[in-house]
Amino acid sequence: MKITRLFFVALASSILLNSCSDDDGNSPNIPLGAYDEGVLIVNEGNASAGTVSFLDDETDLVSQDIFSAENPGEGLGGFVQSIFFDDDKAFIISNGSNKITVVNRYTFKLITKIETGFNVPRYGVVENGKAYVTNLASFTNLTDDFVSVINLNTMLVESTIPLNAIAERIVEENGKLYISNGSYGVGNSITVVNAATNAIETTIDVGISPTSMEEEDGFLYVLCGNNVANSKLVKINLANNQIISELVLMGLINAQNLSIEDDKMYFTVNSAVYAQNISATTASSTPLFTSGATTLYGFTVEDDKIYVSDAKDYASNGEVFIYNTSGVLQKQFNVGLIPNGFYFND
């Protein structure tokens, strides 16, 4: 076969064009589904029905009740509490119905439901092929709470971890589970569980009502929202589970919703939003701003935006406010009944 000089020129041009395309990062960013690149907003709802809304980052359009829209005739159940992710799956916890609905996080098409092994489930994380979900069980018994362990291959609860304490928020880091043992003015510790053995390794006494917590750079920051005295922020070294500092929030009662972004910590007291450097040794009692929420219920900070949800009177549909980190309102829109949390699908 005769190979001409023109062939080599064409081949070289093709290689050059492909190389430039790859190096310049010009490959199209193809969405993984209708709900890629945006914010999932959990609407707690009532005892029979909760929903999820979606804010599209590109268009600013808000879609309501996206699960029912993608799965006609299906519902999430009552009191939708939270969402956690595992790769392309979203696990939607409904504590009023004692179930978890598993969907594709980008299309929201139903994959399966996990409907046994729970008793008022709250929050979940994934570690080493298992999902761990906290359960409050009886509201009048502070020692019957537990963690459900889900095998992600079978999508079944395979065991439980009794805590003999309140089971609320949960964080995973380096194969350990950190579970807050407090809320609503009760409880005072963090339980540390080895995820490889499901054994409790230790408990850390942090003070009254550890309401929220976040891991950052090898440290666990725990906000204790004391509802009768000064709240405080506790910093724990995860290398040895030792408390290394406590920052008292003078004059701030019942602080909630700790969120850490770019070495700053944010939290709320009623409808006011507070911010300060994560390394601060003294706390300011002056808020960054007061939000427009009548009943501030959900809160987080992500990508230099502050997200606030308003539950209003707990009977009317709620509202979301988005501010920049200076406290200037950027967006405001309606969502479903009792919006309680934000989850970022990117």
C-alpha cells in the first residue's frame, strides 16, 4: 500500500488538535442528569409527606417535589430529615416513615427503599462499603438510641450499634464515626465508634447539648448550644480524641447550625448569623447580619454563599434566602413545607 506525504500531514494535524483540546480542558461538561450542578433542599413536611426541592446553579430555576416528578405515584414518606451520598446514589432519610429512599442523585430516579431496621432515623454517613444511620428511637428515653449499619451491596440493615446515649449528628473520619449525643438542651458527649469493628472506643464529654459539628483539617469542631447559659465551641484533636480548646460564646444562648468555610466558622442564634475566624480565642457577640427568616430552621455555608431556610409557622410552605459572606441578600425563593437542610449536588 502506498502511503502518501498527505496522509502523514493529516495524521499529525489530528494528533495536534486532539492534544490541544485535552490540554486546554475544552471537553464539554455533560450533565449527569437533570439535578446535576445544583442544590437539593430537604423539606421536612409533615407526618405523611415530605419533599425535596432543587435549585439549578446555572439557571437559578427552582423545581419543587422532584422525587414525585421523576417517580409518579411514589412519595418519600413523612418527616424527611436529611440526605447523605455514596458515589452516584442519594439516601433520603424519612424518620416519620422509618425508611430510607435510595435514588440516583443526578436523575432522582428511584433505585430502592430500605424499610426495616430503623426507629426514627436522623443522619447518615458512608464508610468502607457500609452506611451508618443514627436513630433516636423513643423520644422519652435518652439511652435507647442506636446506629443502623447498612450493607451497601444488599441495601439491608445487617446490624445495629447500641449507644446508651442520644444518637443525633454523625461524622466519619479516618475509619472512625463521631456521633453527637445531644440535642434540644440535653446530652453532653460525643461517642467514638470504630467502623471496622462497630465497637465504641471512647466517649468525649463536651458539655450541654452538642447540636452540630464539623471536621476540618484533622479537628472536630462541636457547637454546644446550651439553651440556659452561654453556648460554646469545642475543638477536638482527632489524632487522640482530646479536647484542645473551648471557646465560650458569651451572651449567646442556644447557638445552632455550625458551618465551617475558608477558615471561618458560622453559626446562628435565632435569626441572626454569626461569623468569626476559626482560630479565634475570643468570641464576638455581634452578628454578621440578621436574616430575613421568621423561623430560621436550616443553615449552611458553601462556596462563599450563606444558605438560610425559613420554616415560617411550620404550617405554610417555607422560603430560602441566599446571602454572600458579607450578609448581602443574593436570592430569595419559595420551597416546600418546613425546609430544613441543603445538600450540594456537584
